[in-house]
Amino acid sequence: MTVVKQEPGPEDADEHGDPAGADDGYVPSRRRLDRERYKRDRARRATAVAALSTLVTAVVLYLVVVSAPGWPRTKETFFSAEYAREALPRVLEGLWLNVRLLLVCGVAVLVLGMLIAVARTLRGPVFFPLRVLAAAYTDFFRGLPLIINLMIVVLGVPALRLQGVTVDPVLLGGTALTLTYSAYVAEVFRAGIESVHPSQRAAARSLGLTNRQALRHVVLPQAVRRQVPPLLNDLVSLQKDTGLVSIGGAIDAVRAADIIVGRSLNYTPYIVAGLVFVALTIPMTRFTDWVTARMDRQRAQGGTT
């Protein structure tokens, strides 16, 4: 018996005229191409409208400011190019202290905050005093204004004249920052720990892990991963608040600007210091937004818990 192989004819062609079964790759339909073209046109139109509205808003604000009666005096007092050139090198030199405080205090805050959060989530009646102390710590330092905490630590500790206790305003200011921000970070960690479903801990225990091992290898990794965006936000706030150590006399960016202002009675150095802090904060803020968006996409796709 002879088998005749029949070639595909015109009647077997698809809607694009290609023979049925031809492996030439995917060819989008005309409807899909039109839909994608419409989306691109709409995106370009939205970008153009946003740029135009931003330009109009900027021009209006500029005209309102420069047409104000006190603008010439304000420009001379707050936006002097001469004092800006004088202040910038000194502000940048003082900013190095703020950066070092951020790095050291950031690590200390994360470690202390994690310990406090773990202490608040310990189970069993034997850990009740520890839970009470951890809760009292977070309640106290979250309620105490940071500026008052800095004054108490920076100005009060040296007044005690304790042997072996430092009176360096940088170390004392960093201690005050660590005490306050650890309370906030502890609550962030605690929220992450409590957001992990109890079945995760139960599954770890069923595999033979102890409570400590389940907390370390199962609960904490998930809790930290979920709380990365709010933790980064706290670090951004810490970066800005490092400028408050200047109340104890530490020569940071803010104090360097304050020295020039006190001598010249011109407030341009404050503007320079503020812009330097903004320039330092924006990359961290954008990185936080990127991490948040990335984790949201992974969570939507089921890539992370």
C-alpha cells in the first residue's frame, strides 16, 4: 500500500497567507498591532502633557516669587552666590561626619532594633519581664521627641561627670539617634515577624527544628524581606536627622553652615546645607522606591511571600 504525502494547498493557509504548520515564528495580528500603537501614542501624549504642565507651573511659581516686593532682599539674604561659594567646601567637609554617623548608627539601629523585636515576640511566661522591658523601651523612645532625647544625652550625660563615660558630642549624639531609631525599627521588625503565618513555624518544627532554629532560618528571613521598604525609609529619615547632632557642638554640615551664618548674618549657607542633604537623600529615596516596586511585582507574580 502506497502512502501519498499531500502538500498543503492554499485552502490550508492561515489568515496571514502562510502555509499551515509553517514554523516562521509568531506574527502578531493587525488588531494587536493597532492596540500597541494606540498605547504608544497615548503614552507619548501623556508625557507631553505632563512636561507642558510642569513647565507652566514652574514659570508661574518663578514669576510669583520674583515679582514679590521683598524678593531683592530675600535673594541677597538667602541666595547669595558669594556666600554659597564660601560655604560649599565647609559644608561638604562637615557632611562627611553626617555620612559616618549614618553608617555607624544605621548598623547599630538594625542590630538593636532586631534584638528588641525578637524580645517582644518571645513566647512563654518566663520571658514576660523581657517582653515588658522591650515594650516599655519602644513606647518611651517612640513617644520622646528626638530633639529632647539629644539634649538629654548630649548635655545631660557630661553633667554627671561619670568616670570612663565619653563627653564627645559626636558619640553622644550618635547614641541618642540609635536609641530613638531603634524603637521605630524594632516595631518594623516586629510587624514583619508577626506577618509570617504560624504554619511556617509549625512546618519548621515538624521538620525537627527548635524554636530558635525556626526563628532564625524560617521566620526572620521572611520578616526582613517583607520589611525592606519601610526599613529603607527609616534609614532615609536617619540620614536627615544626623544633622541634629550639631546642637552639641559637633561640626557637621549644619554646624559648618551655622558658623558662617553667625559671622556674616547671611542665610545662604543654610540653603547650601539643605541642598546638600537633599542631594544625598534623593538617591536613597529612589532606591527605596525601586526596591518597593520590585518586591510588589514579585509578590504579584507569586515570586516571593
